[in-house]
Amino acid sequence: MNKLSIVIHCHRDMEYKYQKILAAILNKKITIKEASVEAGVSPNNIHRMINKLQNAGYIKKTFGGRNVYISITEKGIRILKEHGGEYAV
């Protein structure tokens, strides 16, 4: 089991979805809806997954007008490098 699945308390079969989210926001700031589309995660699941990643310190949310933007943190980049699987940096 990889470190990412342990830290965010997800099943290892779902770990690749979290990796896809982190890879989708690498070096950019996008809305949660855009991250949902890029990572192929349903809108119903994306908010729960984003909250887990934020609580682990891998992403941060910023507010701009009516939109919520997410971006990857340094800690998120490190975990993606170490345990990103096919999405490793």
C-alpha cells in the first residue's frame, strides 16, 4: 500500500483517482469543476476527495469571486513524485 492511500485513508484501488487529481492541478490553479473533468471524477465524489487532499495538506483552496480554486502544495508535489504511479512528476 502506498503512502498516499495511508495518509488520506482511502482504499488503494481509489488511490489512482487521487493521483489523477493531483496531476491535474500540477503547476496550475483550476476550479473544482475543472479538476473533476480533467481527473474523470464525478462531481458527487470530487468534493469529498478534495477535502481529504486538503486535510492531508496536499492541496489548498483559494476563493476568487464565485469560484473556488484549488492548487497543489509543495507537500502535494513531493507525494506525487514519490507515490504518483503513472502520474509521478
